[in-house]
Amino acid sequence: MVTIDLPPPDLDHSTYAESLRGWREIDSVLARPVLSSLRRVRIDFALDNPIDDQIVPEIVDDILSQFPNLDNEGILFSDTCEIR
């Protein structure tokens, strides 16, 4: 399970884009040939009292879009729940 703090509404775009880069690096590591036997990578988002319910799907989509290698291999799975 991955635990993250969703960015606050006043976060500027360049800082937010930079924060997404780390997710793409995780994708690169998990897509290495040495890990080719991976059959499933699951990222679950447990949202504790999200700031704005409308922005949550956008943020989750932004994060998941940083995993093109795993997605192309069909091994990326995700779920989202709220824990209010």
C-alpha cells in the first residue's frame, strides 16, 4: 500500500509536476528486465478526508499516468477508497 498526502489546493503546477516525477522513476525501476517476472503491481489509495472530492480522481489519474511501462504490460492495478 502506498500512503501519500494529497497536495494542497494552493500548490503551484511546477512543484506538483516535479512531485509526479518520483512516481515515473518507480515505474522505471519496476519495469527493469531483472523484474520481468512481476505479474501484478497494485497501488491502493486510501484517502483520509480529502481536501476536495472533485480533485481526488484527477490526482489519482495523474499519479497512475506516471506508470506507462507497467500499464503497457497490463500488470498495473489500482483501487481508491476514502477512510473518513
